[in-house]
Amino acid sequence: MTEFRQSEQPRNYLLHVVPTVQSQSIAMTFRECNAGEAWYQLKQQTTAIRRGTVVITANPCPEYALDLLELGVCAVLQIGISEQAEATALEFAKRGALYSSPQHFPSCMSKKEREVLQYVIRGMSNHQIARQLRKSMPTVRNHLNQMLNMLGLQNRTQLAMYYLGHWQFLGRSISNFQQTDSVLARVD
């Protein structure tokens, strides 16, 4: 199928799948970007385009995958997934059907904590986050402290690195963060 490269920089490949007039074939556009770019580019797209998108990523962060799924992408796959699973995901995207589901990405964070995390990776202060989410400063601080403690991280920069998939700079592997040995996509 498609060859994707592993690199130091966690890469994301956005495959936009569009059914052609003959229902047997599909046309794909392909774009390579980093985690922040991928999320932002998808956020700007229509629901129909997002539903036909398969994200293939080197980012092992389950919260990142969950955020992509909440945007409405068809599938989030890990680089190195089998050709059969990739082909199946593309078939789902062709139909505009959901392939990956939140159950495939076990997260230790609540939805509220993930909302705060979205603003942390954008470099916002606690005050800015509180104002944006219409929450109190102590609530934002509590969410932030809870995430840091859960992951054993020291600061906001490390938290952003965790979310964006730069785990090698944290001196940690995936197994240090995830409780289960799950894959990032359904393999039928």
C-alpha cells in the first residue's frame, strides 16, 4: 500500500479519500505535516472532508488520537500498521464511515483535562485558558496539576511534548505512559 517513513519528528499523514464516479475506485490526496498542523488543518475542513480522512501518525499519544476522532476523522492509524488494516480503513473512509473509535485509545485524562491540554499546547497561560473555557483559575490549575501528576511530568512544556508525540525527549517510552498494550487502530 503506502510507504510511510519513521523519523525523529512525529509525522502525520493525512489521506483524504474521495469516491470517484465508478464506486470501485477512490482518489486520494496526501499531505504530510506535524501533529499541531494536522489538527489545525483538519479543524478548518468541512465535516464531509474530515469524515473521509484517514490520519496515519507516528504520534503515540492517545489524547491526540481522541481529539482527532472528535473532529470527525474516519480513522487514526499508527505508522507501521498492516496493509490489510490500512486498506480496510480506506474502504471505510470511501463510504464516510467511522473506522477507529474512542475505545481504541485508552486515555487516563478526562474530557475537561483534554480541553485544558488543547490550550496548553497553544502556549496559553492559566489565566487565558480559564477565560477561554469560562472556568475559574483554581479549576484550570487543578486540571493541569492532575495531568502532570498522572503522567509523572514536571511542567507545561513536558505536557506539550507528551501531546505532540515528542516522547523521546522526555526520556520515556510508550509503555511508561500507557497502562495497556493496545494498538491505535482496530485490526479486523
